[in-house]
Amino acid sequence: MAVTAAARKSRLHNALEGFALTAILQSFPTFAAAALLLKLFGNHDLVGDPGVAIFVACASLVHAVIAVTLGSAIPALSRLLYEPSFFDPSLSLSEKITEWRTHPAASMQLVAIVLMLSVMAVVTASVG
């Protein structure tokens, strides 16, 4: 079933899936953590400002564009920015995520993000 669905997937659809996965799974957690760190270190400009959400969204999109554009062209960046399985047209969306999660580097990245965000959330809640 996944093979037939992947065969019908257009190049544009596959590219949009890869771009969205890059932005959501790789870029967004990084910039959300950066915004939370700024808040933790006392930047009062961030309190109640909708610009934080706009910054995180725009930075994630720009990072994803750079990752998609340069990642496939420069192999050295491939390990850091670009996940080739996100752009594999033979995989469905859930298979792309599963393939990415099975890489040891991605697993470590996910664990680090979860732990970092958890600690920062506790500190933010306790400091005020």
C-alpha cells in the first residue's frame, strides 16, 4: 500500500513533505529552545510578545530552506542539516519519520532536546 501511495506522489509533494519534516523535526525544537533560553536569562522583551512565535516560525523556515538547499549539495553538511530519508519518494510520511528516528544521531538529538526543554521548563516555572 505504501509503495503504491509513494508511486503516485508527485515530486512537489515529496519535496514539500521533506521540507516540512526538516522544519518541524529539526529546526523548530532548536529555535524554540533558543527562545526559552533567552527568557531564562532574563530577557524581559520576550514576555507576552507574539514576536517570539514569529521569530521561531521564521527562523525554522529559513533554517529548513538552507538545510534543503545546501544539504544535498554539500555532503559535509549532510550529517548536520540534511536528512536524505525525508526526501525519499519511495517512503510514505510515517516511514520517513520512522527511518529518521532509527538513526542513532537523531535518537540522541531527540533525547537531548527533550531533556533540555524539560529542565528549562522546570527552571522557568520555578524562577517565575
